[in-house]
Amino acid sequence: SEQNSYFIKNTRRIVPYRRIPHEATDEVHALRCDQLRIRMWEMGLIHDALLGLDEGTSYTNLNKSTPSLRQFAHQLHVHEPGSITFAGHSFGAASTVQFLKSVYYAGSPELSAMKKPLYAPSPKSSICRQVTSQNVTILLDLWCFPLLAEDCKPLFDLPLPVYANDPSAPGGSHLLAVESQDFFKWTEHLHVTARVLSPEPSRAGAPSI
């Protein structure tokens, strides 16, 4: 209706791009952590939406030409714990690492001690039921800088869920990391990446890049 069109038009707003430096300062790390909080909140919403799609929930879009998503109802393998593959590129790969750890270790003493957690789902939530040691994890050109904020050190020191203290944990067989030439030749960063991908990321002392 004309009234609804007016309402939609007047609730739209532009979110300007915010350029953040790459210097390793406390201020820059805090800004990157804020970015991660937004990204991980969005990932949680996407997971809820996937469950809804499979359950037949009807979603609408401001773009009226968007095709219906009803074709996905009861077709998605998203309810069984450990069934969803988590993947990301660059900052997205960093978001994936922090998301999986924040969910898998939710409620643990290490994360409970964090002053400003990045993401703190209820241990009884659907996303906590989903993330187990079995989720396949794919990291492309993992950008480690966002992982190195001092406030997030408890997360860095915890291994990815695939290496969890669980007899059934698959380890590296469920973890794939691909580095492009530039990332591979960035030696200091490559060493930090190796620690993130290891079963004991805290073992070598404090990382920096």
C-alpha cells in the first residue's frame, strides 16, 4: 500500500563505511573486536534463519522480486549437531574462528572471565547444540590480526573445536586452511596462523604480527 511504501522509504538509512587502520594499537584492536561482535551476531541470526527455513518459516524481503525460499523447507541438513560446515575468507575466517570458539566454549571459566565477550550464547541455545567437535571448518587466507587483541587472549589460547578434549574429536581431518601466495610469504603471520590451527595455540607464548 502507499502507506507501507512511505514507511519503508523513511526507515531506510545509510551506514557509511568506517575505515580502520591496521596498526597494532589497543584502539584499533578494540574497533576490530567491535566488528567481530557485529559479524558474530549476524552469524547467529543466519543460523536461526537456516533453522527457520528448514522448518517452513515464511520470510519476506523488502525487495519484492526476491524468489520464495519455501523450496528449502524440510530439505536442509542443519538440525543434527555438528552437521553445518563453517567457512570464511580473511576477516570472515577470523570471524569463523572466534564464533566457533565462543559458541563451543560458552559458559567455560576461560570465557566467563572475559570482560567484554565477543559472543555469549546460552549453553542451551540451538547454536550451542549445533557447534561440536564434528563441524567441518574451512579457513581461507585467515587474517590473524583480529584474533590478537589482549582482551581476547582467552579465545586465542583455546583450540578450535575440532581439537577438543573429546575422544571423538576428528582433529585436522575436519579442518582445511588454504593460504594464497601473499599470505604464505607473510612469514610472521604464517607462524601465527600455524598456532591458530594447532591443537595447542597457547603453547608458544604471546603472538604478534
